[in-house]
Amino acid sequence: MEEKNTMNFEEAMKGLEQIAGELEKGNLNLDESVAKFEEGMKLSKICNDILEDAEKRISILIKNGEEVSEEEFKVEN
């Protein structure tokens, strides 16, 4: 698995898909399954961190008449 700072979202998702496929086959012993699960959790966190960072960078363009202004995107909980 690549380091967090060099892995992009698509690479992390591909890794997660691969791990999910391996776990679904059921051919791994318990230790291998736990190791794959742990690796999957790390990849999941990388994906989540990347998505949260992207969410923070999103801004919205709002048109008021002829004027266009930019506002930060706010997540509603």
C-alpha cells in the first residue's frame, strides 16, 4: 500500500475494491483476513480524508443579478 501523501482517491478505492474481492472469496485464513481488513480500514480512512479535504475546498458561485460572488461550501448536518 502506498503512503497516504502519495496515494490519490482512485488508487485507494481500487485497493479497497481488491481487498473486498479477496475477502468475499473466503480463501484467506483468519490472520490473512484480519490483515486485509486492517489494510482496508487504512485505505478507507485515506479515502475519507481525501473527500473531507475536497469538501473543504469546494466553493459555490452565486449569481446576484449581474454580479457573481463566491462563498464557501457549508455542509448541513
